[in-house]
Amino acid sequence: MNKKKNMNLAIDILVDIVGGILIAIGVYNFAAAAKFPMVGFNGIALIFYHLFGWPIGTTALLLNIPVALFTFRILGRSFFLRSVRTIFITSFIIDAIVPLFPIYTGDRLLEAICCGVLSGLGYAMIYMRDSSTGGSDFITMSIRVLNPHLTIGNITFAMDAFIVLLGTVLVSRDMDSLIYGVIVSYLMSIVVDKTMYGIDRGKVTLIVTEHGPEVCAKIDEILGRGSTILKGIGSYSKHQKDVVMCACNNKQMYGIRKLVKEIDKKAFLVIMESNEVVGEGFKEE
């Protein structure tokens, strides 16, 4: 048990280091050099860096202390401790490691793309180990716990928009920087989403038909994909029908749609996006 625990801890620390390096490069070697406004406490730390020359990592760490103490009981001990470890590692890397790397001073669009992609990859790696870089993550999750009716997306968007606008007004005062800052934020969110869920992303279809067993057999025969038959009753006709549920990848969905219509032209299909599919034929956990 202790061996497994130590192994998980070692993996967590390794992920924190790699993820911290990616975030730090995005923040220091790209965003800071180009004066892009960024989101989160790193974005606030960038403001102090440009105005007063304060080190980004240390400033982010100091900003995190009161927030961490305030949200400790809301978020729970284990998540809090993991996040504190990540915060210290990332802050140290930003101030002591990545300044040794070369700073990119080329095309600003390329800077924005690299900043968004690298930072997004770093954040995704850390999130996948059930940790965070603190700061706005602590605030967002605390607000969500206290106000369950608010979505994380809305809370995050409001906070990010405020920090990006603040960074633009106080530092660059340049509309181009604001636009690049929005691009960076958008790329970060896309990369985080794709890294955490995109690999196992697919589609789910619900097929309402009177030929459920035949549809299932055909899906299995042609595409090698399993499915499940649910029993349903039409609200208007009161007739019992089969509802075939099948999860597949994006390419297979076209084939399912085509073969269903060959079997039952009156079949009713609902096709939905699936962020993640876990189980036989997909990702195993």
C-alpha cells in the first residue's frame, strides 16, 4: 500500500514539474516578453511584474496565501495540500528555471499560439492529477460550492475577462494586446479541454425504432460496436418501442446513421457529443 502511495506521489511531483515548466515557459518566455494579459493569478502577477518588476512566481505565491487560507475548509484538505505543492513547484520554476531559457521575440501571433498551447498543456496535466495551480481555481471552485446554481464556465469567464481587461488597461494599453490576450485564453481553454477529454471523445446516439434487435445486430456486424436496447413508450401513440443506445467515435457515427435508415426509414435518431467514453472498446480505467 505504501509502495503504491509513494509511486503516486512521485508521479504527481513529476507531473507538477513538467506541467509547471510548460506553464512557466508560456507565462515568462512568451506572455511576459510580448506583454500579453493572461488569466488567473499568473495574469495578476504579470501586471505587478511589468509595473514594479516583481518576480512573477513569488508574486503569484504571495497572492495565493490569503486565498488558500480562506478556501481551505471549503475545498477539503487533500485537494488543498496537492494544490499547495503544485503552487510552490510552479512558482519556483517560473522564477528560477525558465529565465535561463531563451525568450521568444518574433511574431506576436506565434507568441500567442505558443503561450496558449504550452500553458494549456501544463494546466491540463496538473488538473488530470486532481490538483491545481491555486489562485482563481480556488476562488472559482469555492464560489461554485457556495453557489451551486452558477456554472464553472460562467464564473471562470467573468474572472478571466476582468483580469485580461485589467492587464490591458494597466500594462500595454493596446487593443492588439487585448485581442492577443483573448486568443491566449481561448487557446488555453481549448487545449485543456482537448487534452483532458479529446482523446476519448466521441458521439452517443439514441435510436428510437421498432426494430431494435435488428439494428443492434447490424451495428455489431458492420462496425463491431456494441449497443444497448432500452424500452420506451411513445407519449402520443402509447406504442412500445426500442431505444438503441450506442457510443462510438466520430467516423463510425456516419455508418450507424446510414445503416439505421436502411433498416427503418421511420427511425428517430438523436446524436450527441460525448466528452469521454470509458469502458470496453474505449478507454479502460
